Amino acid sequence: MLRIHDDMLDVIRSMRGALGAIDKRDADLARQLRRAASSVVLNLAEGSGSFGRVRTVRYRTALGSARETLACLQTAEAFGYVEPVSGAITGRMNRIIGTLVRIAA
């Protein structure tokens, strides 16, 4: 299993409070954030158990979902639903995205 799998689980844990705040103001955005974040973890797990093209497809899906997760957080911030996304979360998400860019090529 890739180390970024655990990193993404840590990101999900750390955004619980923000997710609750988003959910109170915009349930659709909160659902989208949950789906995107879950998709990253699930596709990383599935990809790590796959081979060849299937593995690449799963990692590309995880990449898109990771970008979507970050975009959901940034959108919530822009709407004023949450405080600015912490540098720690942004840094971890950028590391996850960077790793996926490399392995999904």
C-alpha cells in the first residue's frame, strides 16, 4: 500500500471539523467533499491491488478526486464557510497529488 493512502486518511481525520461546518452551510458541498475524499482512499487501495492499465486508471481516478477534495475545501473557504485551509492540510494534499501525478503517468 502506498504511504499516501495513510496520509489521505490523516487528511480526512483532520478535516472533520471543517466538514461539519461546511455541512451546516452547504450540505451539497459537504457531500461532494466526502465523496471526493473517500474516492481518493478507495481508489488508492484498489489500485495498489491491481496491475497494468487497471492500476493506472485507479491512480488517475484517485488523482482527480484528490484535486477535487482540495478544490472543495478551497471553495468552502472562498464562500466563508470555514477558516482558511491549514498549510498542513494543503501541504499533505499537494504531496498526495504530486505522488499521484508521478505514478499515474
